[in-house]
Amino acid sequence: MSQWQGLSVLTPHGSYDGTCGYCKGALGSEYKSFGTRAERLTCADYQAMLDRGWRRSGKFLYLPDN
């Protein structure tokens, strides 16, 4: 068994600005987020991130900073 098994592996992507695809340019549709890609994520680490406000889209996780 590898010493790294059971650890989460994340690749940070940094902060970025964007607009909401659902709002279509409406007032307040701009946002700021910090994102990271999860190559491997344990259940405990994922739950801890969710508890701190992180959201997920596939392997990409982001923390909204509105």
C-alpha cells in the first residue's frame, strides 16, 4: 500500500471573475471565485470543503467570493 493512498490531491487554479450563465447579464450577475481541480478527494475532505462554502462542478471545485 502506498503512503499516499487515502490523501486528497488538488490542483489550485487561483481566483477569477465571471458572469452567471443563468442570469444573462442581469444586474448582479458578476461574481468572483477561487477554483481548484480535484484529482482525488476523500469524503472527509470533500465534506469539510462543503461545510466551508465550496461548491463542485465535476472535478472542479470553487469557492464563491461575492
